[in-house]
Amino acid sequence: MAASAVADASFLVALLSRRDANHDWAAAQTRRFPPPWKTCDAALSEAFHLLGPRGTPALAALLRRGALVSAFHLAETPEEVLRLMHKFADVLMGFADACLVRMTEVLPEPVLLTTDTDFRVYRRLGRKTIPCVIPD
């Protein structure tokens, strides 16, 4: 089991929105990778935006009970995040994705929970693949 389960916004949206095509997959991952899940403020911002007013209470509840924790501080490694965004500019790596990739570089035994297949293209620590769980 991963020591650090990292949650992308897409995983959080799938988990909290029964209408999402990947909802059942996300719910199954909660049993494989129980909370607390780590994320970054940028991914939280995306998730709140995508979930909208209907999903905000459920996401807030995850934060309040400590099932979801913002565990990334850009101030500690801004150059590394910006370097990742530059390196993957051709696939339009967003700020949140760069922060999540950086988290997989610094956290012990990370696994990223996501529905975003761009994480199959991104690399960490040079040429290493991102350890992630993505729906089939």
C-alpha cells in the first residue's frame, strides 16, 4: 500500500459526484487507498470550481474531518514546479498538475489517484513515470 495517496481534482470530482462517469471507480479506490489523502491548494481550487455549489459541502466535509489534507507548499519549491510546467508545456501542464507531480517527487511511496491520462505522459525526477491509479 502507498504511504502517500495523492488526490487529483479529477479523483475528488469523480468521488463526490454520482453523475461522474468514474464515480464507481473512485469509490472503489477509497477502499484500496483509505484516507487521509494528500493534495495541493491548486487541485482543491479546481475541485471546488468543478463541483460547484452542489458539491462544495461534501468536499468541505472531507477537509473538515481530515480525510483530505492540503500537504504542498509552493514556497518550498517554486522553481521545481515552474520547471515542470516549462518541460511539459507542449501538453499544457497546468499549475495544479505540476504541483501534484512535484508532490510525487517529495512524498514517500506516492500514488496519485486521478482520471487525467496526462499523468501517463508526465515524468518525475527526470524520466520516472508517475505512480498513479487511473481508470481503464
